[in-house]
Amino acid sequence: MTAHTAGFSAIVLGAGAAGLMAAATAGQAGARVLVLDHAPHAGRKILISGGGRCNFTNMDTGPGQFLSANPHFAKSALARYTPADFVDLVRRHRIPWHEKAAGQLFCDRSARDIVDMLRRECAAGQVDVRVSHRIIDVARDAGGHYRVETDHGTFHAPSLIVATGGLSIPKLGATGLAHDLARRFGLRVVSPAPALVPLTFGAQDREWMEPLAGLSVTVGITCHAGEGRQARQVTFRDGMVFTHRGLSGPAILQASSYWQPGQVLDIDLLPGIDATSRLLEIKRDRPRAGGVAMLSMLLPQRLAQLMAQAHLPDGQLAGMPDAVLANVAGVLSGWRLNPHGTEGYVKAEVTRGGVDTDCLSSRDMQARDVPGLFMVGEAVDVTGWLGGYNFQWAWASGHAAGQAVAERGG
């Protein structure tokens, strides 16, 4: 193979959201940047995001919408490159967009607009983007320069930005390269796991869940994160969908980022409603109704039938003790289920965990003990909620690393 020493000041591994942002930022600040990706096209994960429309940011982004062993780590980068900054970029490129839900911004046409925009930004910084380059080896020489060997040649630079993402969606080429490189250079890795992913259940639960497949209901799920003084809880109120294997929908995807194997899942089927008062009210107003009829006023028919069969005696409401209805109300407000697992990286939108933030500078994403090595985006132990937050982290972390690389020179 031919060795290429074109005088690059930085090599970016990964032509995804964080990598292209880092490259464009560094290139436009004067750095000579090379981007390498093993995929045949740049931005493959961007293209499928948001149903093909790319939920490219969330205007409500703040550190509280991210999971990390260090909840403060993301503050610096997020503060220095905000959703408004990215929206300004989108506007400069005349990309039409809309707000689909509170704070969630999507392209009007296609996610291709975002990829094309990033490619134009890279071109403006004279960034050399090379796809279909399989990484064979990465090393750091005695002089502190990085050597990247590919199946198309070997490249050198004093700075290396690792933006190869996590393990989610392997059909798009996701690998554990970022984690492998982190360990090779002595950086700790917080155990990765699928996040923003449907939950699955064991055969016994699936037996009664399968008849509900396709059913959607708005629920509330309270999740817990952190320990001690950093402990906090957050409640997601959104849609939940029954599948043939378990549960999905926005509320479940959000909860999956917090869920750990062996934990139970408490689901409020009537969020915002005082279930006991409502059931007693229905009993008073419709004493001759049966249990299924009562629950059908609050839940989809199939779910109402299942709950009535499991928790209500036969007969009219007039003959049911208030204590029975109070017990049912407790079930509806805190339906406890035991997930068996998740659908895994195949269906996970992102990867939880990653490069330990204690090993990185929160200002510029550079490894504290390995000068010139930067980790950005999904590779890092910073995982956002559903709704554009992970893209904003990609933009912010990539921008921080890109600025730092340009300042280092080389």
C-alpha cells in the first residue's frame, strides 16, 4: 500500500454527524483535515433518522436531557454550540424545516438536506472526505503523531478525532471501533448498552401481550438516574405501543435508556388522572355498567378487557366495593411489568455508555492523558433523550473538538 503524507493537521474517523461537524469546523478555521469512513456514503445514520426527515435538534436542549456517569460533562460543549447556532446554519443553507412537537425540529423535505449541508460546509473548509476506506490499524508514534492504516493507504496527522459512533444499527456499518481505540490508548469505557430501543418480554408475558399487538396508548413512565445527591427522576408522558415481542413507542424508548436488566417498569396508564376518583365517579354515574364498560371509558377496548378480566369481578359496578375499584385504580396508575430484555443494537437508535468522560476534557473532548486524541458524539458516555438531543450533542461535541484541533495546528 502507498503511504499518504499530505500534510494533514487532523484526521477524523467517521463521516457521520459529529465527524462532519468537527471536520467542517476545523477546516474552516484553517486546519488541513482528512475524513475517513468505511461506509460507501457519508451520513448514513442521518439519512434514516426521523423517518427520513432528520430531527436535527431540539430547541429545549440542556444537560438535563442527557444520561452520563458525569451529568455535568456535557454542559460546556452544549453551552458553546446551541440549537440556535445549528438553526442559523440550516437557515444559511436555505433548508426548509418545521417544528413537529415542542422543540423538535425536522426537515420539510429530506434528511438528505442535512447531509448535503454538512458536505458543503466541509468543502468550504477544503476538507478531504474519503469514504469506502476500511480502517486496518491506528497507532501513535514516538513523536505524538497518529498513523491510520486503511485498505487504501496510510495517513498521518498530529490530531485524531474519533467520531465512529457506537454499536447501534449495525446494518449501517456500526462497529465498536471507538471503544476499541479508547481502550488501546488507555481510556476507560463505560459498559455500552442499547438505548432508545424497544423492550422485550419473556414467553409467559408475551402470551397475553400478543393479542394487544399494534395497540397504542398514552402513558406516563417515571425513570430514575444517578445516586446520592445526584439522584433524580424524570417522567416521560408519551405513546406506548404493544408489539408481538413486547413494548415500543416513544415513552418506552425513553425509558429504555434508563432501564437496567432485572428492573421492573412502572407504567401509569392514566397519566394526569386521579384514577380512584375517576372510577368512583363512573360507578356513581353508571351503576349498571360492567367492569369492561367502565374501563373502556378510560382505555382502548382490548386493554380494557384484559384489565377487567385480571382485576375486576363479574357484575355491575353498583355491587362492587369501593375498595376493589381503588385497587384497580392502583394497578392502572402503577402497572408493574418485568421486561426480559431489549431488541438490541439492531433496533436501538443510540448506544448508552461509551468513552468515560473522566478521561476527556469537557471543553474540547480531548483525552486528558493522550494529547491530540479527541472523542466526540455517540462514542462518548453522553446519551440524549429521544427528540433531537443526540444530534445536538453531535453538533456541539464535534464543534468543540474541531475548534480545538484548529487551535493545535500541526
